[in-house]
Amino acid sequence: MRIATWNVNSITARLPRLLAWLESSGTDVLCIQETKCTAEQFPTEELRALGYESSVHATGRWNGVALVSRVGLEDVVHGLPGGPEYEGVAEPRAISGTCGPVRVWSVYVPNGREVAHDHYAYKLRWLEALQAAVAEDAAGPRPFAVLGDFNIAPTDDDVFDAAAFEGSTHVTPPERAALAGLRETGLGDIVPRPLKYDHPFTYWDYRQLCFPKNRGMRIDLVYGNKPFADAVKDSYVDREERKGKGASDHAPVVVDLDV
């Protein structure tokens, strides 16, 4: 079984690439983030034509998450139970569902913007709610994983230059402590292998030639429980999908399971 996560940075802009990638990669389940579309704009019929069921939680703004599966899609939950609002809005940043033998979450963790910004405090509250929401499944016997754009680099090795991020979000101790809290529920970081270079970065800014210079970050993560981790046969960053005209600034992270 092949499961992947991908921040597509607008599913409308990336649709031809997305459909071609699903066909060529043999992915069974895809967790999508940053759809930037309404539920009505989501390409349900195009995905169905390829044999995929789908469910989207989106409102047409800068967020939006989805699950796409060709091995079944049941018990779908839209939103983060107990999650905080930002400026009075419950943003569409989480969706969960059961796909065959595995239950997954697709999450788009708030960016945080700046450490002194209200969005940073919101990010920490959101992560606290995520920890509470996944605890039961994380400790359970069924393979379970939270996949998505976490907007956190777990360690200094997960950014191209730790000094360049000093004082910025994505690398602060409170953010990394929130990831440690997720691990305390029974989830572990499924670290992918890079297809090039030494570190499996998943995001490269569009500016300043960051991708060709490999000035990246590993912020798209797969956190799985022990039954999930025990089933992992391979995991990698599909860096090739970051290349070329019209690419997202994130690459898919792929996990192969023996389940």
C-alpha cells in the first residue's frame, strides 16, 4: 500500500500535474494540503475517473485539506475536534478517514508567521488540540498516521542553515516541543530518504533559486504509530515533482507499507 502527503499549493493550478502524478506513482492514498479551493471547485469527478474516492474540507481561502483514496474512504471527519479558531474562524486544516486497513489524518498546521504574532500562539494552541485529538488512535492497534504540512522542522538538520532561521518560526523550541507532545501519544517520525543530496527536504521557497541551490526545509512530515511504523517498507521524498514549470513549492512524501 502506498500512502503520500503533498502540499499542492492550489489544486486548481496543480491539477494536471496531480492527476499525472497519481497515475505514474501508483499512490493508493494521498493526503493533500493547501487546496485553495471551495468544496464545489474540488476535482472530485476527475479523481473518480482515475478510480479514486475523495473528500475535501475547504472554504476557498488559503487553507483546505483533502483525502484521496482508491482503497476505500470511510468514517471521514472534517476539522480538528476541539481545535481553536483564528479571528473567529474555524479554518479547514484537518481531515481524517479510514482507507482500507489504515486510518490517516491530512493536516495543514498554521504557519505561525512571526513569533510575536497572534498566529504563532494560534499555531501552538492548534497543535495542542491535535495532540489531544489523535491520542486514542495513536495508542491503538490499527495502523495510524498523521501526515501533512506541519510548518515545523523537527531538528536543525531539517533546514539548510540553522543560523538563517534564528529567531524565526518553524524552528522554535515551543514548536518542536509540540512535535514531542505528538510523539508522547505513541507517534514516531517516519523520516524519508532523499532522492538527491544528504537531507530529505520537502519544501523549497520559489525565491532566490532555493530549489536548485537545495536551500530547503523538511516540514512535510509523516507521524505514525507503532503498527504503522512496523509496516513501513520504504519512504522517500519525490523531489522530481518539485521540478519544472508549474510545480508546487513542496514535494510529495511517499510511504510504502506492507499491510
